Amino acid sequence: MMAQIQQQEDKVNLGAKKFVMWIFIFTSFMLFAAFTSGFIVYVGGSGKGLGIALPESFRFSTIVLVISSITLFFASKAAKQLDFDKQQRLLWVTIGLGIAFLVLQLYGWYTLAYKMKIYLVDPNATRSFVYVITLAHLLHVIGGLIWLASSLSGSIKRIPQVKNLYRMEMTAIFWHFLDIIWIYLYVFLLLNQ
Amino acid sequence: MSTLAVHDHGVAHHEEGHEHHHDTFLTKYVFSQDHKMIAKQFLITGITMAVIAMLLSILFRIQLAYPDKSFPLLETLLGRFAPEGRLDPEFYLSLVTIHGTIMVFFVLTAGLSGTFSNLLIPLQVGARDMASPFLNMLSYWFFFTACVIMLSSFFVQKGPAGGGWTIYPPLSALPTAMKGSGLGMTLWLISMVCFVASSLMGGINYVSTVLNMRTKGMDLWKMPLTIWAFFLTAILGVLSFPVLVAGVVLLIFDRSFGTSFYLSDIVVNGQVMPFEGGSPILFQHLFWFLGHPEVYIVIMPAMGISSEIMSVNSRKPIFGYHAMVYSLIGITVLSFIVWGHHMFITGMNPFLGGVFMITTLIIAVPSAVKTFNWLATLWRGNIRFTPAMLFAIGMVSFFISGGITGIFLGNAALDINLHDTYFVVAHFHLVMGSAAIFGMLAGVYHWFPKMFGRMMDEKLGYLHFWLTFIGAYLVFFPMHFMGLDGVPRRYYAFTEFASMQRWLSVNMFITWAAIMSACAQVAFLYNFISSIFFGKKATQNPWQANTLEWTTPVEHLHGNWPGEIPSVYRWPYDYSKPGAEEDYILQTTPLSQTMSSNLPHDFEDNPAGLEALNKWTSTQKANEEVK
């Protein structure tokens, strides 16, 4: 009886922790909303626009990130079906795609700076915004990779299924959010080209 | 740390319940994950920071009262910051800046929310701890780091940040602009990043705990107003602090990487700077989008605490419980659409100014609802003037007298004249400074027995209250008249201007009033510290209050309740209910045990209960007739 109550409380507590992740997503969203509204206020005040075509690698990175969301979805599904090998394989793929995203973003900066001669320091601050926004998102992606790694290591170490699912879910919530927020940011920047 | 935490948990599982919990000194007092201990850590750090910020204010008050006098002691104490016994003008600006920063963020945000949300949320909603105790501990240590970094800026060559607590660029964005823009400003920014991280971790935890971990029967409409206030405060913080982060990140890029988000056409020491095309107004938008909700982050916990204390000590239900909640929600929502009233003189489109003016003035409505409800709660109550009650009433007093001038300042036409004068200083020191600190002190006096298991001394409490209450009015009330006369804030020696010379005598008066109020705090500090060790032992429910925290044992245990968490059957304000045996009924008392005091209203969604009540009343009546 006592053990049952204890178990129930733990379960409830995991729910509360999952909720913590949701609220964290709200705060993250507010951060990016602040950047993009700052962008709008700046454009409105100075009358300047971005005036450049975004590097192509941003388009590829978007595709890569969307695919990584899909692989993560299947990894979660595999975890629920107790197919841990499949879960781990798909998590490896997701991590690989996440790293590919990182590399593509960095390559995008390289294109901006070395090919297009658009630097962080620019009298037109909308261009600086491109760097700052992508950097902020990149830091979040690194956080997401850490979550992915913790899910993977948990699965490899065969932690109890409740915890495994909990980690998977936390990772999934965060990673899908990163995907969606990047699409928002990318479309926002595209519209302001 | 995480391994320690896991280990800890294991111990709790092996033993029966949570009471025999083996803690080392380190896990119990330092890296504690227990919400009650974290609350105490926040409180003591907050009080320490408050004392420091108060001493800073005394320093600059001395300068304002005696602009021409030399105090050799100051040089002994401050060294190069007070050459020849007079404050250095730039250090004066630093003092004002750090006083504001510490008071607004470190005392009234972390010290207030951090203490009472941590202490009361799990205890009053009936939870064993926060949603994530580890995050909670991290929140405190980030806060502590922020405090240390902020104070460390007093020990760098050029002194602390000096651009005002609002750190407007260009002063804050150009390290060479003034002394206070150098390393001190960098430290300010680092400290603030830690602080925001701490606030977010705390706020996220509070929201999640309130929404997910309430005990059986504790639906949202049975929560005490304290919880409502902390909950909505946390939501405000969670939504607005990230915007400050965005603003600060851009500021850091301007400072350190040479971007031009906020800077344009700058000349420093005759040298043209390369910045081009930025807009300092952009920073103000980002800052005040946090900054305005921030003032409600400061005042709403004080409102919640006062509501609870006034109800307990009037022995009456809070007047208009639902109206109190809806007005809190109203304030929360409105606080996000009024930030422009800090920026009326930035060349804002007058139409936009008009919109901000209207939204600002609408806030008067929920504020007035709250005020009238507090007064109606007091009306014909069996009032017990405990120190906590006095401070709660004082909070209402300051909220009224400071809030009224808010209506003046919310008008764009008046604000253009009053902006950056002492009128503004008077306004916000009353409405958010004094009111919030009184709410916090009320909370300390009221929940001290819950925190430390002992009572504070009442006589010292009364002395503390009256000196502080009178002192605060004597300090801030005259400032209204200075402001109306056009005296600008943040000036080192405005009495040098011929037209303002006559205010020197008033300045001296204010300074002595401030010194008196500062001395009054000694009574509090002595009372607080000595009562922790030698105070009278507290009983389980010293104020005869209804809320859940008073059903826990006086001795703290990990997990709060020794057995099962109690269930809740009624709202927290059943004081002096007609027909009841005592003048308070705990939230844990089922309606079936209080038949004589039940009302049809208590059974709104409960037809079976209503039927039982009707049956009981008719038998009672029948019995009466037989007699």
C-alpha cells in the first residue's frame, strides 16, 4: 500500500516535471519573440530592411532539422513498443542530423561572412540580428543535443522504462519545439529579406 | 550534485516515511533541496541585500542633504570613492544604480517571491516539495552567485555600474562613456544573467507545482490568495524575463562586439565612434516590456500576503475572494500592455501614447477593487493588531497613497512634465518600494513561527512598524512637492541650481527621516536574529489560521506531513462563520463535521450534500418545536 502511494506520487511528480519543460518552452518562445519583435521595431524605426538573400545552407539545415524531428518521433514510438535497439538506432540518427544542422548553420555563417561579406558588425542592425537569432537558436540546439544524449545513454544503460519514456518525452517536447521555432525564425527572416 | 540527490532519494525510500532523514551539514543547510530551507536561504540573503542597499541609500542621502560638507569618515570608509570626505559624483550615480538594482531585483523579486513562494506554495497547496527540488536549489545558488557578482563590482577600480537601474544605452553600451560604464557595468550584466536564470528556474517551478501538485480537494478556487498571487507572479516572470534577456544579449553585442543595435552617431571625448544606425529606443521597448511586469512581480506577492494576513487577523473571510482573484488576473494581463507609459517622452507617436495611457489608467480598476476589498475585510472585523497585521495594513496604506500618483503619471500630458523628477521617485518608492517591503515584512512576522518554530517579539515588532511607517512617509511624501517643482532625479547636487536651492532644507529633513527609518530596522534585525535562537516556542497554529501550512508539525520534516497529505474540503477563509464552534474552521475539516455552520451556499455543486443539510435543518427545527 505504502509502496503504491509512493509510486503514485513519483508518477505525479514526473508529470509536474514534464510541465516544467512546457513552461521552459514558453520562456524560450518569449526570448525569440523578443528578438523578432525587436527586429520589427528596428525596421519600423530605421526604415532599413535585410536586403540580402539568406545563404542556401539555411534551407538545407531546415530540411535536416525537420527530418530529425521525424526520426525522433519514430524513436519515441520504438521506445513505447519496448524496441530499444530501434530506439537507440533512431536516436543516433537524430543526434547525427542535429550535428549536421549545427554544421550547416556554421556553414551558413561562413557563407554570410566570407562569400557575401555580411558581418556581425553592420550599420544595418537587421543583418546583425541574423547572427544573433541564429546563435541563440544554436545554443538551444546544443541543449537539445544534450537531452538527446541523455535519452540515448539512458536507453543503453536500460534504465527503468518509466524513466526511459520520461526522458524520451522531455527530449521530444524540446526537440520538436526547436524544430518549430526554427521554422518560425527562418520564415520570419525570409519574409524580411 | 545530482548523484547526491539520487542517493538522498534512495535513503528516503528505504525508511518508513520521510522523518528519519539522514542529512549531512552540506545537504541540509547549504545545498538543500528542501523548499523550506531554500525559502530561509532566500530570506536571509534577501534581508542581507536589503540592509546593504539601505546603507547605500543613506550614503547618497547624506550627499543630498549636505552637498558642501566634508565627512572625513566617508573617506576612511570608501577611500577613493569619497575623496576629501565628499562622495565622488560618479560614485554617487553608482550608488543610486546599485541601490535600485538590489532593491528591485534582489530584495523585492528574489527575496520576496523566492522566500514566500518557496515556503508557502508546497505548504499551502499540500505538496511534499516543489515539482523539481533540484532546479529549486539551483535557483537559489544562481541567485547567490548573482548577489556576489553584483557586490563584487564595489571592489573594481572604476566602481559599480552607474547608468541607473534601467541601464539605458548609450551609457551602458559604451565602456568608455563614464566610470560606471566600465567593468562595473560588465559585472552588472553578468550578475543579471545569473539572476534571470535563477528567477526563471524558480518561476517555472512555482507554476508547475501550483498546477500539478495540489492535494486532494484543493481545486483552484480553494487556494488561498497568497498562492494565487505567487502563481500569477511566476507567470509574469516566466513571460517577461526572457525579453530582458533578449535586450541584454543585444546590449552585450553592442558593448563587446561592436554591433549597432542601440547606438548611432556617438561622439566620445571628441572622437567619433563607428556606430551607425542603431536605436536606443529599441532597448527601452525591450527593457520596459520586462520592466513594467516587473513592478507587478514585486507588488503582487505583497498583495497576496497582505490579503491572507488581513483575513486571518480580522477573523473575517476576505471580502470578495473571486473579485480578488480576477483583479489579480486583470493586473497580470494588463501589465503586458502598458510598458509604453515609461516612454512618453521618447518622441513616441502621440496616438500610441494615448493607447498606453488608456491601458495604464485601466489598471486603476483592478487595483481599486483590491483596495476596497481590503478595507471591506477590515470593516467590523475582530481585528487583532499583531505586527504582521500592522504591516499588512501599512502595505494597503502605501499602495493607496502611491497608487494615486500613478494616475497622475499615467497621463501622457502630465508625465511629460513630471518625467524623471522626484515626483516619480516618490510615486514608485511608495507604491512598489514601501508597499512591497511592508508586504514582505508582514509575511516575515506572520510566517516566522512556520519557518523557525519560534515567535518574534511583538513589542519590538510594534516599535519597528511605527518608526518605519512614519519614517517612510516622512521620506517619500515631501518628494512629491520637489518633483512638482521640477527637481530632477539622479542629480548629484541639484541644489547648486539657484531655482532649486530652497529644497536643501527639505533634503536635510528627508535624510534625517531616512536615517531614523534605517535605525528602526535595527529593531527588526535584532528581533529576527535573536528570535531564531531564543524566541518563544511556537505552537502549531499560533494565529488560528485555516490554511494547510498550519496543519504541519512545528518541527520541519522532509515531505512536510508525517503521514498522508491532508485533503481539503473548503475554501481557506471560513473565519467567524455563524454557528461554528470556533471562529475558524481549518480547510481540512469536512463539511459533515460542521453541520451547525453549513450554509446552502456551501453545496453549490453537491446536491447530495445539500439534501443532507436540508434534512439536518428540518430535524433541528423539529427538535426546537418539541422543546
